[in-house]
Amino acid sequence: GRFDRRVVVNRPDVRGREGILQVHLRKIPVGPDVNVVTLAKATPGFSGADLANLVNEAALLAARRNQKVVNMAEFESSKDKVLMGAERKSMMITDEEKKVTAYHEGGHALLAAILPHADPVHKVTIIPRGMALGLTQQLPSEEKHNWTKEQLEDRIAVCMGGRIAEDLAFKAISTGASNDIEQATEMARRMVCEWGMSALGPLAYGKKDEAIFLGKEFGRSQDYSEATAIQIDEEVRRIVTTQFDRGNALLKERFADLTTIAEALLEHESLDGTQILQIVRGEKMNLPPVPPPAPPPVVAETEAEKPEVIAPFLGPMPEPKLS
């Protein structure tokens, strides 16, 4: 084989995902409300295996619900499971932790809803999924192949929203923002070192050590001076702190909306993007009607299942006499 030949297989775009979904949907009966185009648009970044898993999970969920067809609701639930992990409703969480999580996710959602270049909010939940106590899911409205400086800055601000909301609501911070801080720092460093979006100019710092053989880790060699390294660190810190201060000012101004979102999450556990926008605009939030609890099933009583009739106790039984 030739090791100098490189074949790049990109993830499918929206048309590719639509075609893949149509192939997998041939195997299962689907309801009339299932829209393949909507599913394809709502699954950016999914590979063919992810889409197959999505359809399989939806079919399993419909079978558990004793349905003959798979409806759009099952696809939405399976999409959340593939993207965010399985729900862990049995996980014991204190009321205080739940409240902190509600404000944390509310901070992410509110900034994503009001920042002009942020991706729209798709769903916010405080139901534990995977390793997270809560999640805010954003989905782009269209396929993106390039990111502008303004979009990246808004993403960093949204990452900082959870930490800011905790500080504003409780005057304390927790370890829940560790992944957010890691993502924001990585984006800021790439803006400085790879994309030339800082005061250091349009220069690339740090050469990537690309591996020829699979299994070797990718690294980055330092091809700049110690003085430049100090400047890089200062620029990364400046970008993150600037967006932190920006998000802090916005959440202070809209703290009433933040409280409304947190209280709605505590009551309903999950909100979609439309409901978040209704809160931000000051409109009444539309909630789906809660179905009444199903009555217990009536089981036909058979002869074998009839309870045994026990005669009342009338005193000690006479002892048998031996003949």
C-alpha cells in the first residue's frame, strides 16, 4: 500500500444526511409527522453511524411505548440521547445542586439567545445526561464551514455564561464550569495561534506535528521565543476576560430573565429554544399540555386468580378423636 496517499472522508452535509436517513428509514414504519428534511437540518455534524444510531434508538423507544409507528417525538428524544447521552433520572441530586444547575444552564441559554452571532438555542435541560448535571444544546441554523471572529467571541461569552450566572445568583462559584472554561480557553488560544485574530497579527505560532501512522498522538512544537509565549498567554487571557466581562454586564442587565428561565427549568426540567425566546421577549411561555395520568389497567378476574375465601375464626377447633 501507499502511505503517501491521503483520502479525506468528510462528514455528510445536510443533503447527505437526508439521503442517509431515507435509507435507514426504509426499515421501520414511520408516522405521518416525521419530516426527514427537518431531521437532517437538526443533526449537523452527525456521521452515517450517528444517523443509523439515531434511527435505531427511535425505533427502540417507540417499541417500549407500544407504538406501531415511530413518530417525530421519538426521533427528538433519540437525537438528544445521541447528542447529550442517556438521561439519568435516578441520580440523586439535592435541591441546592439542582438550583445551581438551573441558574448555570440559564446563563448559557440567555446569552445564546441575546448575543447576535451565537448559534440558536435548541434545548436546555437540568436532567443529568452522561457526565453532566445539565446541558444547553445549540444548533446552527445552517451549515457552517467558516467561523468569524465575532461568532467565536460570542461562543466564548456563552461558555462563560454558566459561571457568571452562578456568581450573580449565589455570590459563589462551583466546579461545574470546568468544561466551559476549558473550551473557552482552547478557542481563544486557537484564535491567537492559528487564526490570527488577536493583537499579535496574522501569524501562526506553534507548528503542528502531524502523524503519518495512525495511533500516534498529535502535538505542537514551540517555534517561537519565550517573549512571544508571554504575549500569547496575555492575548488568550485578554480575549477570555473581555468576553467574561461582556457576558457579566449582559446577565446583570437581564437578571430578571435569568431568574425566570431558572425557575422554569426547576419546574419543567427541560425547555426548548422557542420557549427561551418567549421568555427573552417578555411573552407568555407556551407549554405543552400535561396529559392526565393513565388509569390502572383492568385485569379480568379468572378462577385461578380469585382470592381465597377464609372463614371467620370462631374459636379453637375440636381435637380429633382416635377410634
